[in-house]
Amino acid sequence: MYAKIKDVLSGRFADGEEVEIGGWVVKNRSSGKIVFTLIRDATGEMQVTTRKGNVCDEALKVADALSMECSVIVKGKVRTDPRAPGGKELLATELKLIGTSKDYPIFGREEHNPEVLLDLRHLHVRSKELVAVMKVKDAVLSACREWFRANGFYEVTPPIIISSACEGGSTLFEVKYFEDKAYLSQSAQLYLESLIFGLEKVYSITPSFRAEKSRTTRHLAEYWHIEGEMAWMGLYEMIDMLESLVCFVCNKAAEERYGEIKLIGGDPEYFKALKPPFPRITYDDAIKALQADGFSIKWGEDFGTHEERQLSTHYDKPIFVTEYPAEVKAFYMKDAGNGKVLNVDMIAPKGFGEVIGASERETDLRIIEERLRRQGEDPSKYEWYLDLRRYGSVPHSGFGMGAERLVRWICGLEHIRDAIPFPRTISRSYP
Ligand code: 4AD
Ligand code: MG
């Protein structure tokens, strides 16, 4: 295996020690007799200096002709030099060109309009910025798994091809399923609910699909969904739990990926320091606060981007908004009386919007059937789900957190599409 640039920069190798590195060319500058090449691997960037006399003439010629994104294997001696990026450089003794790269279509990011870069996404995923975001996402997902394991959850694998909607028919993707039709899952929830009867606390991390017709900076047609379902848990106990999950994941990701978050323009200090409690307000109070701020929203209406942004301006932490009108929420949420349900949305600060949707689940079979009917669904399609209320039903709650919404917030990204390597939106499924 080749040595990693991060290990060289961190001083694992002494000056004069010889290492071999495989990487890609970021920049190349040559004066004929001496060539400075900035190379990168998955762990960082460093300067390679190729000098006439240190390498054979052939290698000097190769170094001289290197261009952006050529792949190379370089053998060389480590040398501390405060002028080199990262404080170390490699004095090449051997240099091999592995893959050529003529006219790499992406030069400075600024020079391209976003659509061109999206067409070139298969190459753009090598960029410093997207690589940094993917490292943050890796830290986020692994921190989630760590938290779930430490808190007694089992990871389960629900289906993606499904037969009945969880979040309403309007955003369902239909697929041909042999001679029949089926849909792509919008949420694992209904299946997670069935799995708590054996495992009590379960979670899954799966793709979810929404045929979102609107172009926004926070909707994807395919996103990664972190969902949990807990037996014997009510709404307010779940809110305490979510606070602890979100803080753990933010703290951990910010610690592990401090430099990457900074590089993308985010604020790692904020996420390192984030701790409970988060402010909690009811939907009723949220409506009053919005009206006091001059919004024309009326009780019974759902919040859009503008309302969520306005609500979040009053706080510097995420807020939990509870007990929305049943009319604007899904059929499975527990009736709280007064036309409201026992649900909660977690809204991130600074307009990043809803990151978590959660609720205690309705256990009364007749209420579920009636709400399904009212939402234009046929309860007979949900027979299997209704069985869960017939056989050993228990109070339970669950939540869904959009991985890209969370990563977008942590990284401070303008658009959610940069929180996923290959974004799928209404206008794009290529590359
Ligand atoms: O609020 P939602 O629709 O809730 C559910 O799907 C529940 N069944 C989850 C559950 O209780 N198990 O979606 C949950 C979260 C949202 O808060 C948001 O973070 C994310 O999923 N989300 C999206 N992310 C990106 N693009 C979209 N189109 C999204 N739709 C929802
Ligand atoms: Mg929601």
C-alpha cells in the first residue's frame, strides 16, 4: 500500500525517509529544471518537488508535462519546508504517470455555471468541497449508528419497494412490478412499527423517494432517511431523546471533521458546542409568533420555508414545534384532542428548516381507519398495518431525519443537492 499524505504531513515519517504515494495532480508548475506538483489523495494535499538530477531525465519530462487530474505514483524523500503547503514536501526520486488527463473539463469552480458542474458531477465529486461534505456525511452517519447502538437500538433493513403510501399519494413514485404496480418507499416507518413488536427499539438508514414537483433548496427526489421507532415511548420522552441524538451527532461530526466544515464555510465551533435543551413551542404559539411578526398565516395552515425561517430567527438553536393540526399531518399520528396530533417537527436555525419529523403513533384502530378515509386512502390496503393495532398494540413513537437536511445545516450549504454526491431532482437523474 502507498503511504497516505495525511501521515506524511503529520510527521509520521522523518525527514529524509523515503515514501511512495499514489495520487492525483491538483496543480503543476514547471521551470524546466524543477517542477512543483501539488498532488492529492483521499487524505490531503502535498507538494512534490521534482528536480533535474534527482530523477532520471524521463521522469523529469513526465513531471514537466503533468496536467490537472493525471494520476501518478511518486517515490521520494520527506522534507520539512515551512513554505510548502502543509509544511512538508516530497523530493521525488521516481515518478510514474499512471493515468493521463488531457483537458480536464473542470478548472476553477467559479468559471462554470451550476448546471454544467451538475452535468460533470461524476468528475466534480473529486473536488475539495464535495469531498469535504462527503467526509462530514460519513461522520454524521457513523455517529448516528454509534448513538443508536449505545442506546439499545437494532439496525433493521425495511423494504424499498412497497405497496401503500406512508406520506400521502401525491409524492409517490410508481414502479412497474412484474405484472403489477408498486411504489418506491417514502419512509420506512410503517415497517419499523411492525418491527418494534420483536425488537422494541429499531432504526434504519435507507433511501427514501419523494416525487417533489417543486424546485427548492431543500428537497430531493431521492434522499437518505435516518428513522427510528420506539415501543413504550410517548412524544415528550422522544423529544428528550432526539435532543440527545442530534447533539451527539453534531458534536461528534464537528470534532471529527472540523477542518472540512470550515473549508466549506460552516461553523464547526457552533456544532461542537451544541447542547440540550432546545427551545420547545407549540404550533399554536408558533402561529401567534408568526402573526405578531406580520405573517398572514392562519391557524390550520402548514408552515412553508418562509414561516420556518421566520420562526427560527428568534432562536440560535434548533426548535421543537409540537402538536400541529391533524388536518395537515399524516394519518398515523396520535390524536391529541382539539383537532391536534401528538407530533413534533425539529426546525434548524437560520432558515435551514425542518430536519426531523416525528410523532407518537395512533393506537386506536377506528381513528386510523377514519383518518385514512378522510385523506382519500383505502383502509383495506393497510390491513397489514392495522393488524399491528389488533395484536398486542403498545404506545410507541418514531421519527425521521433527513441525512442531507442535517448535513446541509452542519456544513452551512446553500443547496441540499451538495449534501449528496449524485442529486436526483425533478429536472435531473443524470449522471
Ligand atoms: O416529515 P417526513 O415526511 O416524515 C416521515 O416521512 C415520517 N414517516 C418519518 C418517521 O416518523 N419515521 O420526513 C422526515 C424527514 C424530514 O423532516 C426531512 O428532514 C426529510 O425527511 N425529508 C426530505 N429530505 C430531502 N428531500 C425531501 N424531499 C424530503 N422530504 C422529507
Ligand atoms: Mg415533515
